[in-house]
Amino acid sequence: MSNVVSILSAPSASTAPSTAAAPISDLGEGFKAALADASKRPADEKTEKVAGHHYEKIVAGPDKGHFINRTGSARNGEDFQIVQRGGRTFHVYGTGADHKVYELPHASKKATGTASDTGGTPAA
């Protein structure tokens, strides 16, 4: 019999007891402090809402020129940079080996060419 337990059935006496994740209250104080510090923005930081987007631009403070995500997603409150390469736009969170890059979907290009001459009246 295998040691794999189905999530749909109760474990049998022959399976090893599972270890549940420790509750947050059991985590070390160092981790709690680091988590709290990571979610705080500097006191001297100033932001401005960017019209038509769900982010704010940092206009003063140590991260000046970056943006803050305000989408309500898992990255809400994190700062990022906007990078454009080859006609594509990316949001880059973090630096160095720990950075994460997310490509934004681009709008489909509409036909902007001129119509062919069909022999109609010339435009004035």
C-alpha cells in the first residue's frame, strides 16, 4: 500500500501522520517584523495617481520614478518599474536575481493605412 493519502478519503492507520503548517502565531518574531517592514512605504514618499491606470507614480522618496501597484492583486502595494522593449511593455518588480517581470497585454493594432485610389473625387 502506498503512503499517498487522497484528499477525498480519511487517512488509514497504515499511513504516516501528516504534518500541518505551523500557525502564524508560532512563526518567529523576526519573520513577523520582516513581513511588517516589507509592507511599509517610506515616510517621506509622495505619490500621484496615474490617470487611467491602477497604479501610482512615486514622485518623491528613495524609489522616485517607480510605481506602486494598486490593483488589489497579490502584488498590491509593491513598487515596480515600467520597462518598454521592442514595442512591448513590462512591469518589473524587485531587482537582481529576485526580480519578477510581467508583460502587459498590448492593444491590437487597427488598420491605419490609406485606402486605395478607386477613381472617386479627389479630396480638396
